[in-house]
Amino acid sequence: MKSWQDLGFEIEITKDESPTLRLLQSLDPAKAFGESMHHSGGASIETTHLYGNVAAEILTKIQKPHFMVVGLGLGYIEMNIAREAIKRGCSVGLITSYEAIPELSEFFIQWLHDRAGNLSPEVSSVYDQALMHVLKGTEISENQIKSFLKDHFQTVADIHGPLHADVQFVSRYHGFFYDAYSSKTHPHLWEEDFLNRLLRESAEPYCLLTTYAVKGTLKRALKNNGFSITEREGFFTKRGSTLGVRASGVS
Ligand SMILES: C[S@@+](CC[C@H](N)C(=O)[O-])C[C@H]1O[C@@H](n2cnc3c(N)ncnc32)[C@H](O)[C@@H]1O
């Protein structure tokens, strides 16, 4: 049974007490510390601020929306989508999640389907804690979230591998949750040509894109594809974050 350490991560408890994972070694050789999946100010609060609230907005406008998540990580975004849909009694048409590290997809599926015997206790406990924080302040149960997500993620084959530069998109989406590292290992994710293709080939006319990042290439691609850009406050010490909105035909 693999541990977080075997995958090159350590557990970090953030300021809202929700857990995240930090890389033991940085992707950027110039940096002394490994990147964390979330801001130390609060993994759960940050996810709601950047992604959960946007899922809620889309769910109020579109029936059975399609969501793309780039970077499954611990699955906080998927849990947020489920929470917002359950709150409103809505269905979600499709969640297409991409994840570069196969074990993260495998762990998530094992945990979701309650196969704790296939996971080390420290691994399942991180998912349990994450879900507990996602559900804070709601009446929704852990089983409701799991059952909702199980319909979308039955096996590990339902989670896509890395989002490659030459990806063939499998659908069109109303929401993009763009949460991969701004890493040196997958630079195409933030290149203007790739972002233009992503939006041209896989965005629905009504579409929102949200990300923790602020990048000129992304802003230009959003503008090129008819999105307006809302400057949002960054989370805690972050300098900003990007929300692109193309509200064609929907008020
Ligand atoms: C910031 S973390 C995501 C946190 C996650 N959204 C959550 O809610 O827990 C970034 C994730 O993106 C993944 N990643 C990096 N490059 C990727 C790519 N090209 N395609 C898909 N996932 C990628 C990493 O392995 C990592 O799990």
C-alpha cells in the first residue's frame, strides 16, 4: 500500500484545518520548498472561493452542466461541485477530470468506493478530512456526496490522465476549473495557443473559466474567445485570480 511519501508528498494542515499535500521536492529547481496543492490560508475555503462559488453560479443558469477540472489532486473541486448540486437539487451532466499522477486517481476511486482496505489509513484519512471540511455548515452527509460522485466516477478509467497539448476534447463545457500547477513540467497548459484551442473547441456558448492563476496568456485567450474578465481578489496573500465569463444568451 502506497503512502503519500511514496508519491513524493507530505500532508500539510492549512489554516482552516483542512488538509492539503505539499511536494517534498519543488518542480522548480530554483525553489527550496515544494509546491503545495492549496494556499496555506485554507484548502477548503480557497476551493469554495475559487471553484465552488462558480459551480453554484453555473448550476443556477444551466441544467445538467458540463464541468472540466484540470488537476484532480485531492478532489476538493469535485466535492464542491457535488455539494453545490445537492444543495440545489440539481444534476450535473458531466464532470471530466484530468490528473497527471495516476496514483492520485487510483486513491480517489478507492476512497470514493469505500475500499479503505486498499488504502493506507493516512491516505484515506486525508480524503475523509477534506470531505468533512467541504461539508461544514451544510446538512449534507458524506454519503450523499460520495453517492453523487460515484455516478460520475465509477472506475479509475473515468478520470483522465494528464491534459496533453494534443488532447482531443471529449465534450463541450459550461465550466472550466483550471487548477494544475503552473509547472515547468506541463508548460503548454498556460500557452496562449493551447488555451485558445481549449476554449474554441470545448467551451459551450455560455461558459465560465475560473483559476487561481493570473496570466497574460490566459487573459488574451479568454478575450480572443469572447469572454470578459472579472478581476477577483486573490486568496489570502495571493495577488489575484482570474474569472472569465461568456454569458451568451443567458441572463
Ligand atoms: C493544485 S493541485 C490540484 C488540487 C485539486 N484541484 C484539489 O482540489 O485538491 C494540481 C494538480 O494538477 C495535477 N496536474 C499537473 N499537471 C497536469 C496536467 N497536465 N493534467 C492534469 N493534471 C495535472 C497535479 O498532479 C496536481 O494533482
